Amino acid sequence: MNSPALPARTSGRRLPFLFRRTWPALWILPMPVWLLLFFAVPLGLLVAISFWSVVNYRLTPDATLAAWRHVLGLDFLWASFWRSYGLSMASAVVISLLAFPASYAMAFVAAPRQRLILLGLAIAPFFTSYLVRIYSWQVFLTEGGVISSIVQAFGGKGDSLLNTYFALFLGHATLALPVVLILQTIALANVDRTGISAAANLGARPRAILFRVILPAARPGLTLGLLFAFLLSYAEFVSASYLGGGAFQTLPILVTDLVRAGQQWPRAAVVSLLMIASLLVTAFVTVLWAYREKG
Amino acid sequence: MTNTHLKLDGLAKSYGNFIAVEEFSLDICEGEFIAIMGPSGCGKTTSLRMLAGLETADRGEITLAGKRIDQLPVWERETPMVWQSLALFPFMTVRENVEFGLQMRGVARAERRRRADDWLERLGISTYADRNVARLSGGQRQRVALARSLVLEPKVLLLDEPLSALDAHMAIKMQGELKKLQRELGITFVYVTHSHSEAFSLADRVVIMNLGKVEQIGSPQDIFLRPRSKFVAQFVGGISLLEGKVLGREDSKRFLNTRDGKVRLSHSCGLAEGAAAVLAVRADRISVTITPGWGENEIACTLVSEEFAGAVVNLHLETASGHSLVAQLQQRDLEQLDASIGARVYASWHSDDGFLLDRARQSLPGTKVRAA
């Protein structure tokens, strides 16, 4: 820091006043600019479009509630909404439960070096495109695919596993499991070890230590893992379309259907806004719960 | 305080090539306050952790009230600990923290709450019962940590540098409270610390450890007045050491030949002629004069520095051979001395104030120190 008492000529690299004052702001600036350009502006556009109309398959600026009335009046809208919400939440819970033993082992059993290697392996799937990974699931799940051939070899029927919730779940897990693993491992690795020893010293058995000390201490991170799994699964379109097929009309599928059938951008915007609203509410409530403190 | 209550017998612990504790044996009486002291890495905390069951001893046995406890898992030992970092549960209220141990023992809710509230009351923190522990001051958190352990009514309480997180003023206040509490409850405290003042003012007996070995076990007075090894003398501080060889008898007097001349030893010296020995003299027993011929044993020195320590002043002296001595003077004696830094002075002491260190490590009462 340049001291104001220091004469300007003794510090050769003294920067112009304006530059010194704006320097910290320059470092902070990219974040609000990014949010403005890629979140606030598109969101505003989405809100605006939801009040436009479609004339002769062309999007026309307007100020009508027609799209809102139409979408909220659809009898299958709420069914789709709750299906999307329920399936994604179910996926998030199952993914979190599946990830937990592995995260626990990485945090408490593995040596720090082993933990780095294992986390590296968890991230490895990101090196291939998500679409490629979903396509490879198709190879496994389809009729005459890997799984069905094995089942048939043992005399089973070997039906296609595609267009089932199981397939959709596999898609969600492919996307979210590595993220959940990392979040959970970091959360568990940061649990105060002395606190664990203290609990044992006060008479807590391993089970009680897990439920009374480790889980409450890691709650923020574990909850964030669950939230991320939910967010990723909820907005997921690729596996809903390629693995879930037509069997589950989730909200992302509804959005594409509305656009494809008659360029109904305003109606698609309404569905998107509903999704965003429900996501924000879920995220807000979850984070509030995760960081809730006693006393 | 006569019967042995907690017995440590030959405890040893290594991590790979590192010997944390080489051999630790100690018989502790019921209601005794034991302080284990030593520099960092001396094995004091490892010893305490072995007592709590957080480390498994490689060798040795621990018995509490006649029952072996070293093979019990941590959660079955009745030796709660107060941690250096306190290790309170941040996701619980003060009361929940205190109730935790009782809950683990299956005590019913109403009973749990009554006992927890009793202790919160006793330690003066009942106002904070429903608060988050993160919102308490250092002293209050310290009390929660104590209440959490004491609510279990243990026979033995382990304390691992419990006051090191507090500021100096608060630490001294808590020292007094701890001692009072220990007396009232009559339970055994095993207290690990690196602070001389904590160990000497609190403990009935002090264990001094260095490099995984027990150097000395004794009352604070014992250790302060009669350190047995060079390490203890230096660790306790305020002691000048002179090394030399024991000379033959002259008129029934014994002398030590040091590099700075001959000094007389006290009457009881069991060492043979020619034996190497270390003479120790406490700083407060050394007189400093600017003219020679005042004392029995006298060494000419240079005054190197003065260290102000309240009512007294420590004078650091250097002998002709470059050896360091320390003398402690009252302020008014220093004024009379009238010597400036760099001046030639004479350090002298009475032979009876000097004592020889036991160079060879010996068995002490209640301890077995074996070579590993």
C-alpha cells in the first residue's frame, strides 16, 4: 500500500489516483457483469416473452396474459410439474445415499493422497461429453443391448430397460453423482476430528458418532450435495428424452414440445419461469435449513 | 490419598520410527492432582490420549480402581477429557452439549436435564443454556467444556492444556476455579500443560517428560528445589549449572574442579574421586558483589544483562570460560550493587545451597524407569 505521507517521487511505481481507486473494483467486476449478461438479461427476456403472442408461427411483441392462461389451464401441467419435481427429488435422495458410503470412506478411511486420487477418478467421467455417456447407457439398456442379452442368456425375457424410471435415474446419476461425491467428501473431510474424539470420549459409540456428530457437523455440505443433485436432475433434458423417452413428460420435455408444436415460445417461457420459481424456492428453503443454527 | 487409584504401568507408544512415549509408569492416588509437563513433542499429550483410549499403547497396562481399562474402547472408559480446542459441538446448544454424555449413557430426559442444569448453575452459565456455543466468550466456553465432562461424575478427569485458549487474565482466574473444583469434588485430575505456573500452582505432583521419557516425578517443591537432571533444571529455569570432576577429600571437605576453578560441595556427596558431576545452584541463592572475598565459593564473572521480573531482577553472568550463570536479586540489592553491564562482578554462594544432579537416571518412588 502506498502511504499518503510518502512523497510521490520516492515511490517510482505509484499509480494514478483514479486507477488506484478503481483497482479493487476491477477484480470484482467480472462477476456482476457475468450475472447481468447471462442471468438477469435472459431472465428479463424470458419474462417479457411470456407476455408476447405468436401470430402465424411468428413471435410478436405483445402484452397479453394468453400464454399464462393457456399453460396454467393445461390439465396435465401440474401432473408434469409434480412428476418432474418428485422424480428429481427421488433421484437426488437416492444419489446422495449411494454417494455417502464412498464419500465417507474417502473422507475418513483414505489417506489424503489416496483421497486426491479417488476424487480425481470421480471427476474422470467429465472428460467425456454427457451426451456420449447417455448414448452409451442406451447401448446397455436397449432391447438386444448389453443387459437384455445377458438376461436372455440366462433364460429371462430381456425387455428393453429404456423408457423406465430406472433408466431416467441412471441418467440423473451419471450427471450428478460425481458432483455429489465431491461435495460430500469435502463436507465430511472438514468435520472437526477432535469433536469426533470428544464424542467417543463422552461415551458415544460409532453409530451415535455418525448420527449425532458427523452428520450434523457435515449437514451444510451434505444438503448442498442433495440440492445440486436435485437442480441438475430437475432441469435435465437429455436423459429425460433419450432414456426416459416418452414415458415421463417432465417440464423440460414439455418446454421442447411447446416450442416444436407451433413455435409456442411464450408458453415455453411460462413453463420455464415456473421451473425457475420452484427451483429458487427449493434452493432457498434448503440452504436456509442447511445453515440453520441453534440458539 | 493413600491408595493407588489409577495405575499406569510401562506405557509405550511409537509411530513408525518415532518414539512418542518410551516408558511411562505412574501410580496416581484418588483425588490427586497430577500435572504432566514438558516441551512440545515430549509425549505428554500422547500419554493422556492413551489414558482416554484415543491411542492404543504398544506396551503396558492401565488400571482404574483395580480394573484394567487399556483394552476397553474409548466410549466405555469413564475418563472424560477437557480438550485444548475445547471440542464443543457447534451444532448443539450449551445444554445439549452438557447433556450429550448422559444421553449416550441412556439417562432419561428429565434426569438428564436436571443434572445438566445443576452443573450449568454450579459453573455460573445457566443464563446461556439455550444459546449456541459459538456465541459464548472464551471463559464461558471453557466452563461448558468442564460441565460437559463433570456432569458424568467421573472418578478421573483428563485435561489437555485446557487454559491455553484463554487470555492470560482469564487463564489465571480459571486456574483458581479449577483447583477449587478439584478439591471440592475430590476427583483425580490428570492435567497436561507446558506452563510452569499452571503445573506448579495446581498440582500435588508434577511429572516432567522429555523426548518420550519421564525425567522426574515429584511435588512442585521437590522439582523446583531439587531437579534431578540437567533437563529438569533447565526446563524449570533459574538454576545455574557447573560441570566438573569431583576432587579428593581435603580436611573432610569435598570439592568440584570446574573450568572456572574449585568450588566446595555440600557435606553429603556420595561420589567417588574423579567422578564427573554437575553442581546446581538456584539463582536466588547466588550473591553478586563487585569486590571479591565475600563468599565460600566465588567465581569472577562479567555482568552480561539484567532482566527485570517484577520485585526481583535476574542478572545474567558469564564466567571467564564462557559459562553462563544466573543470579536473582531483589530490586534494592541491585541498587546497592551499582554495577553496569559489562562490569566485573563476583558470584558466590554457600556450599549447602549447591546440590549435585543425579546424572544417572534412577528409580523414583512409585516409578519404574527402565532402559528401553
